[in-house]
Amino acid sequence: MATKVKIDPLTRIEGHMKIEATIDGGEVKDARCAGTLFRGFEIILKGRDPRDAQRITQRVCGVCPTVHGTAATLNLDSAFGIANKVPDNGRVMRNLILGANYLQSHILHFYHLTALDYVDVTAVADYSGDDPALLSVRDFIARGELAPFAPRYEGDYRFAKEVNQKLVKHYLMALEMRRVAHEMLTLFGGKMPHNAAVVPGGVTEQPTIDKITGFLWRLNNIRYFIDSVYIPDVVAVAQTYPDYFGIGDGPGNFLSYGVFDLDGTNPDYAKRERMFQQGTVKGLSDLAVLDPSNITESVKHSWYEDSDPVRPLEQETKPAARKKDGYSWIRSPRYEGEVYEVGPLARWVVSYFAGNKKVKDTLDACVSDLGIKLEDLNSVLGRHAARALDAKVVADSMGEWLLELNPGEPVCATYEIPDESEGMGIVDGPRGSLGHWIRIKDKVIDKYQLVVPTTWNGGPKDEKGQYGPMEQALLGTKVKDAANPFELVRIARSFDPCLACSVHTLDFKGSEIASLRVV
Amino acid sequence: MSSKVYEIPAVYIAGAACSGCSVSLINTINPNVQNLLVDPVIPGKHVSLRFHATIMAGQGEPVMKVLRDTAKEIPGEYVLIIDGSIPTGEDGIYCTLGEIDGKEVTMMEMAADLAKKALAVLAVGTCSSFGGIPSGEPNPTGAKSVMEFLKEQKIDKPVINIPGCPPHPDWIVGTIADILINGLPTADKLDEVLRPKAFYGELIHDNCPRRGFFDAGQFARNTGEPGCLYELGCKGPYSYADCPNRQWNNGTNWCIGAGAQCIGCVEPDFHDQLAPMFQKIGEDDLERFKIKTR
């Protein structure tokens, strides 16, 4: 008999999401992912000064505001006709600002959003060492009020007690590391979340030698953490939960807009030289050139008035909250009408097949060391591994970019807001491919449209009945215990659905899962 | 463990929000996040955070029941923290928090149920305090601030606003610590729009390190130039917060420090009345905003 498992809310992500799975014979036969908050940014942006888009769109997400700021400024640069005029200082500082938030975001995701699905904090209850942080966690457990670390799923925690304790310690260290990543960003960005310095034309901040040095040493501490703690911990999870290389495979189509401009002279972002390359890969074979005009969005199962799939600038945002076929506020973006996964794994697969030597060498070594095949990366663990490698390569590169800054040289180009224009800003953020599109009329925003990473990954079925990437990853999954469906939440969180944050772990009492109903 | 620790229950729910307030909160330094969640943040008092969707271990209906049971079982004993504005259009359907007994619960319903029984409500962030970005024209979801919403629902409850997009972690933590040490703030501790004067008492412009340029009439004309940013649209002359003294992210920098205009993110008029953000606002407006916010 089929059982429907609903997980609403899916927590430890950014924002409001639910997942539903119909389980029959221990296997997921149908799956739905739904976004449950609508704010209407595209409607709010209409009629405003185009420059305000950079500030307003950062507020789409407090975890990944930086990449929205980046996409918005690329978009405005292109609409203002200055896409190839940003001074090198501006380009490099934008890379450093975005890179710092990559590190913040990846560390936060692995430790504070994901780890509680694998690490048992209750192992600290009889901690007998002398680490003050773990002792305070032990005392907290002893007092007995375990919120917000209870209730939780019970069962599949596989680490030995001492390893659990060590991982809890790393979880606490990671809190500090992600905070330092924000602090580092702030040197050039003014404040975080929602940085103030990235603007059309470049940045507002000057690179000075004290800031460069302060940035460098914060970065060095984070690099040490990534190499000696984060990556080994991901390997530990991979070795202890190796079955997750076989769980959560997505559509197998990967899309990346590339990221980190290495040269600012080509105004075409789809072809600009970037550290991670632009393109698409199907079935782990050859790279195809990225053509943004192939991107459309379907609203068949989204709570918007019905329309045919259209390109972003042709999209109308007309909410229809009670639409019969709707089950999500997320739209369904498609590339050439097909379903594509985005994110660190997609970025790495695309750069791998684009011949990026650093990516290829790193990924080949990773696959060989873990004793897996390249195709095994299309999985829960593959996404975590790609994210950790992403953090390492970005952090290492930032150390090189930092020395390219020239104090005293220009940071920003000047511009006039055109009466009429169109623009596009595409760039990969921590969670994947982000696109902003704008049409300007009478010097104000006539149309602004965003297609964000979690729209690609977390969107619902389209008019052809094709499931979204997260839904596909859930389909066919064998669920051992429908009352504690670890598999489902581990799959969903491996995509890092645009999330937020925070702290500690633990709990005890066995919990009943969401609504467990027979259908 | 030597002396008795009292548990102070709190629940944190988010409506039309971006999680930026939560991310800012975890940038707190003294106390750090661990201290905040695990340790008695004030001697003898531990804040027991029963619900926070991005922090908590659990998911699904069991965590929704935590919310329901908090209102039912310990009325008058818990602090309600609201992040994000409350979408009220179409009966609140634009934001649902989760399901209980197979029924979706809207932010609107949950905010009302929890507020009725709460000791007090902390509105964290500008969306929650004043409506913020989601309530911007034409306010497609009928997003309301906590103050407006409670008034409409005829729920009489002490509200403290901690605006900012996002608020500085010290503002949030400091307000909570004040409640734990001194109890709910008396009226004289808050300004006309219910912000703690301790953090929002002075005009940014009055403490700005670039104030000397303003007084000398030296204005930046282009981004990245030295000088006062007033001509480039800086809203420091209309905004009340201690950013210039406190600075952000461990005292590293702040908006104006990085050469960027203040956008007035702590003000009730953010972001409609204070837009365009990069455009100078005239003398008339200065008077208007002063009257309105003071």
C-alpha cells in the first residue's frame, strides 16, 4: 500500500519549502518539491530606478545576497553599456567579495545545515575531555532542554562516539570560520549580509594595503580550515555513509554560467573568460556552448496564471494562489526544454569537460582517492564533495587575486542611465546558476526577471510532465524507515536549497515524521 | 552546572523574509552563537530556542506541533520573535509555515496565535518592524509589519522593533539581554517607532566620520571618491542608528566606510519613501522625514 510522506517545513535550508514523497514497496514512486513563500520581487521592482535593483535583489536571500548583487550589477553594467569598462580593481574586488561569500556559504551548508543529518550530538553527553566548547555542550545536554536540537529523526547515525564528538567540535569551529568569511568580505564590501560596495561600474571601496593584508590572513586561516578540517570531514562522511554515492541521482544534465571573471574586456558574459567555465553537459560527455536564449520557464504547476514556456524577459508574474494544477511558488526553468541541475557539482562537471586543468586534476584525484567512478558523483555525496572542492579551489585562487589589486588605481567606471535598454547578468553563485534580466524604459525598470539556482533545482513538474531535478533525485529512492526518512532530507539538503543558518545539533526522543498518511 | 539555570522559552518564526536577519544574528561575537544557544546567556538564564526553521534539527509536522504546543502549554511565558513581514493578502496564502494534521498553516494564522499568548513580541529586521522590501509598492502580497498586523487583529501585546536590513547582531542580542536583565523595556527606553534608543538613538549623520566634509561642503561626485556622500544619495541625514560608532562584522567596516551611501535601512520609510537609493533627497524631504520619524 502506498504511503505519502510529507515534510513540511523542510528545515535547515534558506526559506520555506516542503517535500512530499509517495512511497510504495519501500521506494519513492512520486515526489513533489514546493516553495511556500511568494514575495513578488519582480512586481516590486517595476517602475524603480534601475540602480536600486542591486540593493533590492540582494534582499531576495540573506544567505546568498552577494551573488544577487553580482548578477544585478552585471545585468546593470550590460544595460548601461559598460560591461567591458569595469576597472580591474573593481573586477578583482567583486571576485573577492563573491568568493568570500562562497566560503561562508559552503562551510555553513556542510556543517550547520547538513551535518545534523549524519552527526549525533548526543554523543557529547558523556564527553570526558577538557575542551571548553564541548564541555558547555555537555552541560547543555545535562540540563535537559534540548531545543532547538530536538525533536529530530532517530536511527541512522553511524559514527563512533569519539568521531561524533570531534565532528561536533568542528561544527563549532565552523561557526567561527563562516563568521570570519563574512568579516573578510566586509573589508571590501562594507557590511554583511547585504553588502554595500558592489555597484554598477565596479565597487565603491578602495583597496588599501591594510585591507589587503587583513583579507589575506583571514583567508589563510579559512584555507587552513578547509584543507585540514572541512575536506577531511567530507571524506569521513563519504567513508561512513558510502551508500550515498548511489542515492539521490539527479537528471544527469548539468548547467553552469561560469563564475569569477578573469578578464573584463568581453561584454558577452556567456563567452567571457572565467575561472569556472560556462556551458552545459549531458550524460557526462562533451561540453556544449552556453546559449542563454535557450532558457525558458514553465508555470504549468506553479501558482501563476497559465502561459506557454517563455524566455525570462517575456515572463509575466501574475500570481494565482489557488490554481488547480499548481503546487509550488517556484517556476520550472528549462534549457532547450530539458531539465538541468545547477550547483557546485554542475559547475565542476561543466568545467571538467571544458578542459579546466585545475578542476580536472582535482576531480580526477578525488574520484581516484575515494575509489569511485566519475558517474558516482551524481549523488548526495557527489554534491557535498564538489562543494568542498569548490571551496578549496576558490579559496586558493582568492589568495592569487588579492595580489592583483592596485591601491590608488580606479575602482569604478562612470555611466549614464539610458532611456531605453535591455540587460542580462548571468553568473554562478554558491548554489548554482543565477540570471538577472532587465528592460529599462524612460530610465526606470520596465521589467526585471530573476531565474535563481533553487528555481532550477527545486522547481515543480513542467507541462511535459518532466520532474524538476530535486524531484528526480527523490524518485526511486529506497526509504528504510518511513517514520524517519533520512534518505529524503539528505537528498533534498544535498542540493543546498537556498538556505540560511545556524547552530548546534542534537536531541534524543524518537520522533514521528511529518504526516504519514495512507493514500 | 553549579547553580540553577532558568529556561526562558522563545520561538522564532519567519514570514516574508530572506534569512538575512538570522545570518546577521549568527555573526554575533560576544556572546557567540554557541553561547547564545547552549550557555546561560545571562547568568542563571538560558534562552531555550524551541523553534527556528534554519537552526533546528527536526523538520515536518513534529516541529509545527512544537509551535502549537508552546502557545497552548506555556501561555504568557515565552518570547515570540518574528522575522519578515506578514503577508495578509488572499487570507495569508502567500506564506505557509508547514502543516499540522494535514492542514497548511499560514504565517498569518501562526503569528496571530503565538502573539496572543506571548509575553512580548520582538520584531527583528525592517520587514518585521515596518514592512520592508516585501511591502514595497504595489505590495503584491499585502505584507504588513508586526505592529500593523497586531493592531488589525486587535491583539494588544508589547512590541519591540529591532529594524535594519539586516539588524546588527549587537542590536538583537543587546535587546534580548536587556529583557533578561531588566525585564521588558519601559516606554522611555523606546523611541516613537518602538526602537530601543540604546541602539537607534542618534542620527547617523551626526556621528559620521565624513561629517567634516559635509560641514566643509566637500562632496563626492562619483562613486569611489572621498568626501561626503550626500550628493550621491546618502540617507545618513535621515537615519537613526549607531553604525558609525559600532561598525559592522566585528568592527571591520560599514556602508559609508566602504564609500557606499547609507540607504536608510533602519527607517520606517525604507525602501519606498527613501528611494531612489542613489539619488539625493532635497531639503524639503529632510524636514518631512525628521518630523515623521522623530
